[in-house]
Amino acid sequence: SRTRSSMSSTSGPSSAPLSSTAYKLFAGSANPELAEKVSEALGIPLGKATVGRFNDGECNIQLGENVRNTHVFLVQSTCPPVNDAMMELFLMVRCFRRASARTVTAIVPYYGYARQDRKTTARVPISASDVAMLLEAAGVDRMLSVDLHCGQIQGFFHHAPVDNLHAFVEHVPFMVKEIIPSYGDNPIAIVSPDAGGVARAKMFMEALTSMNVSNISLAITIKHRVKAGEVEGMNIVGEIKGKHCIIVDDMIDTAGTLCKSADSLREMGALSVSACCTHALFSGPALDRIGKSSLQHVIVADTIPISKDVEEGSPASFALKEKIKVVSCARLLAQAILSINCGTSVSSLFAVSKTMG
């Protein structure tokens, strides 16, 4: 039988985990690996639910246990195929509502359509807001996500509170332990890929400082973008020559901009370039680009299932494994679930722990 995992006061809520009868954890089909890790961190089994497809492609969902008067937590990233994952999420929420669950918390580590957060041209939707509206209409009481593309998305939910966790809480201790020691006494530059990401980069820098990493500065890249994923030129605000650069961003899609930035930073005199990005979409040529780029390390979370090209044992995948390091956010999500269910503050999860769990 599965044993309940312990969580120290330095890495999570001080309250002991509640019994598995007080709340239940379910998973959609988008990221079962992450859901299983969260289950193990909580020390409770995943709830029984069959999630499949009819012959015509429609979702076929069947709950396998009673959830009446139960607090339900549902793990479902809305990652590619995003529309299938989204519809599955809506229908599962409705399933729990019709089965008389007391509350339904949607744990959406990767929030699809987040990049469409405003009208950039005439006659287009604000899809990030529309998804929030649909989730609330389905009956979500609370939403938990990781590194929303735009923090203001929390305001698109009119009734359901939104907790936006940050993967750097896990990424920073990993980097301090595994990567930064190789930098020696050389200075470090935390690089934001655009002006909109400065706040994220600053939080990352402050987290490193809290773990006694010194001689850190902030830099910003100003890109001349031709189209999505393609950059023609780039300028740097800040000094990067003779420094180890860490690019901090919320996601990697086709990796065109990321790899171009890394190569440009090296040409401008950076000692090395690594990237710390939460959501590993790895669309199209992303892995090939990363493999050929000057990126030394790429740190990502497991909010999206990692491509089999990284996991399999081919020579190409071995080279990618040397670059791409996956740091799970399962423990962070488990701690948030406990805090929500115990009625304690989630704010403690925004601080980096100085001890590795």
C-alpha cells in the first residue's frame, strides 16, 4: 500500500495531510504522469475515473466512485491537443457537479490560450478570458495554475479565486545545487526575453539572492520580431559580457526566439547561456533547434508531458538529455492542495526553500 509522504515545515504547510476521505484527487488524460506524482506527494491514490473517446472522437467520461459532498481536485493541463484537453476538462467538471461534489478545484498547470490575453487587432477574441468564463460556467470553484503567461488572467475569473504558482520555487534550488557551482566566481546575468517578462526575471534573481548567490545582475533583450517565433535582430539592455546568462521565460514553443537569443548572447561575450522556462511545449522544430543551439542547459517543469524524443535512448535524445533537465512541480502542487484544503495560506509557497527536498 502507498505510504503517506512527509512534508517538512520548510517546504510546505505545517498541517498534516488530511485523510483521503476529506478530499479526492482526480486526473484527466492530458498529463497523467504529473497527476501520479502529485498523488504520491499527497500520499493518496488517484480517484477512479475512466476517460476515453467514442469512435467519433467525442469524450467518454465515467466516474468510478462516489464524490458526493467531497472536495474534488482535478489535474488537467490544457496542453496539445489543446481543444481536446479543454473539452475534457469542462466535461469532467460538469461530471463532478452533477455527482454532487461539494467543491471542484481545477488544477490547470498549463493554461491553454493564455497568450491571447488582449485584442491586438480588430475582430479577434480574447481567448484567455473566454476560457475563464467557460470554466466558471462549468462550475469550477477555484483554479490553480503554474506561471500563467500573463498574471492579469487571474482577473478574468469573476467568481473563482485563482492561485498562480511559480515554478522557480523548484527551479532555483535545482540550479543552485546542480548548475551554478560550475560558474565559479564569475558573475551571473538573469535575462528577460522581453519587457513583459522583467517581473518574472526579477523574482528569479531575488530567489537566487535568497539562497546566498551573489554577483547577479538583470538584463533585458529587445527583439525585432518578424513574426511569431522568428526574430530578425536583437539588442541588449544591461551588461552580459563575461557573465553566465540565464534566460527566464514562462514557456518554450518552437524555441526559435530562445535559440536566437542564446546564440546572440554568446556572440556578445556571454560565458555561457542557459534557460529556465516553465512550460515545455516543444512544438515543431523546437528540439532540433535546442540541440543545435549554444544553450548549455534548458530547465523546464513537467506541466506538459515531455516529448518522447527527450526520453528515448537514441544518440540524439542522449544529447538532448544532457541539455534538457526536467524539474517536477508536483510537490509544489501537492503543497498548494493541502493549503487550500486545510484553509491555510498559499502565500508561503511563493518563497524558495533553502533545503532541497
